[in-house]
Amino acid sequence: MIDFEQAKIAFKQYIQDYDVEYGKIELKIRHTYGVVEASEYIAKKLSLNQEDIELAKLIALLHDIGRFEQIKSFDCFIDSKTTDHAILGNSILFENNLIRNFIKEKQYDRIISKSILNHNKLTIENNLEDRELLHAKIIRDADKIDNFRVKATDDFENIIDNANREMLENDVISDKVFHDFMDSKVIVREDRKTYMDFWVSYIAFLFDFNFTSSLAYIKEMDYMNKVMDRLDYKNRDTKQKMEIMKKHAIGYMEDKLK
């Protein structure tokens, strides 16, 4: 049986090698625990058995373990400019058998590995087994749920590299990013040209949830309004676009939750 309390102890020991008071590290620690809570919420809403609930929580605890080394090495969250944090995390866990500090049994290794590798990709890889696919979907949703919390509450300097509130409030949204959002599409990394494009791309996670319960949680917490209204948009075009996108996002949620 999965001993999640022991896994939490191992996680606390692991992160002691990093500056846990540094803003970006601190953000990722809070995010990790937030994703654990979200994963448990989704798993219970799906009426999964206790084993799969604990497995979902364990995957959440480990899903961003590569972020800490990424921040230490590059002080940057942007995978395209540094390294894919999911691949890095998977290597950290499995190449030197660190995974055994978190769970003694080997029977879950492939599910954990596949879930971590797929949590940050544009789409989930094909040909996963049913249980692998289930947990890949859970961690993707849970990660996005807590990303909304992060964008609604955390410091801008820790959210978007080299950006602050003033820079975002005076920035513009690229036409392609705006149109993709209005088409209910996830924003492709390569299409993000401005700081506001990055901000919009996080909000567009809304269009990639797998479970209705995840959307219901976003609505219940009012994250869409909290995130989209957090900035005082100085640019007139940006302000107009954000108002249009918020109306579209809220309508999208309402339609999906009918």
C-alpha cells in the first residue's frame, strides 16, 4: 500500500537541498501541495478506490520535482529556454532510483513516470494503458487547477520570468493568441510573443480540462474572474480583448457544466 505520509517526509527532505525561502522555490512548494489537494479532490469526485486516490496524491507530490533543479540551474520556469522540467524530474526520480525514497513498491513506477512525463505536454501521448491514462488526466487537471490559484494569488515576479505587474498592465495581446483563445484553444508555447500572451496562455488552460469536476471547481472558486480581473489593463486594446475573453471563458464553463 502507498504510504503517502512517508512520501511527504521524503519530499521535505529532498527540497532541503534548495533555498526554500527563495520566491520561486517557495511558490513551487506551495504549488506542489496545492496540486496534491486538487488531485485528491478529483480522484474522490471520480469515486476511485483508496489505492488510486493515494497514487494520485503521490504523483502530484512528485510531478514538479524537476522544477527545483531547473530553478537552481537556470532561475527560470520557461522549459523552452532551459530544459523540460517533466523529463528532468523523471530522470531525477528514476535514473538513480530516488523514487524508492518516496515509495518502496515498484509496481506503480510506470504509471508515475508516464503521468509526470505527460503532465506538461500539449497533449497526452497515445497508447497509454487505461490506468496510466486516468492518472495522466488527473495530474494534468490538478496541475491546471492550482495554476489558477497561483495566478490569482502569487507575486507576478515569481509567476512570469522577468515580468512584473506594471509590465503586464501595459502590454498587448498578440492577434493569434487572442483568436486561439476565442476558438477555445490552448495557446501553443511558440505563439507567445508578449508577457500578456503568457498571461492569457495560463488562463487558456481552461480549455484543456478532462473532468467536469475540475471545471466546477474553477467556477466555485471564482478563479476566472479573480485571474482576469487581477490586473488593471492600461492598454485600451488589451482591456477590450480581456473583457471579450472573460465573457467567452465564463460562457464556455457554463456550457460545459450544463
